[in-house]
Amino acid sequence: MILVAISILIFNIPFGYWRANVKKFSFQWILAIHLPIPFIIIERLAGGIGFAWITYPLMITAFFLGQFLGGKLYLFLKNYKHYPVSSCFIMDCYRNCWS
């Protein structure tokens, strides 16, 4: 169960990064929140934890923590590192951090 929660957290960081760069309540903002949900369902089923009520607090916490950390990462790169940032976490890391 912990490994599933960690993978959900890591998977949500790029989506939180994207969400932080778009207008609140816009179509892209809604997509950034809801696109990871099918992955979470597949991950829960593949991980064998199913949908037991006891697992919800940990999974929801991992989801929102990943979104939160992605948003904070976006703000950190934009405001403190003064990197040119876009909505794509992977491309920004490639351009600014690894080159």
C-alpha cells in the first residue's frame, strides 16, 4: 500500500506543476487535476489494494501532496531560480536543470 501511495505522489507532481501554470478553474486546470485519476484506479487494482475504505486517507493524501509539491516546484523554479518555465515539468527540467 505504501508503494502505491508513493507512486501516486510521484505521478501527480508533473500534474501539479502544470496546474500551477494555468488559470484557476480553466479547462486545463480541471484536466491537470482529473487526468491522473484513471492511473490511480489502475494502480490500485494492479497493486492489489482494491477500494477498501481504510486505504482512502493515504491515497487521497498522496494525490494532494503530489499536486501541492508540483505547484511549489513550479513556483520555486519561476521565482527563486528565475528559470524560464512552461507548463511541462519534464521539458523545463531538461532545459533548465540538465543542460
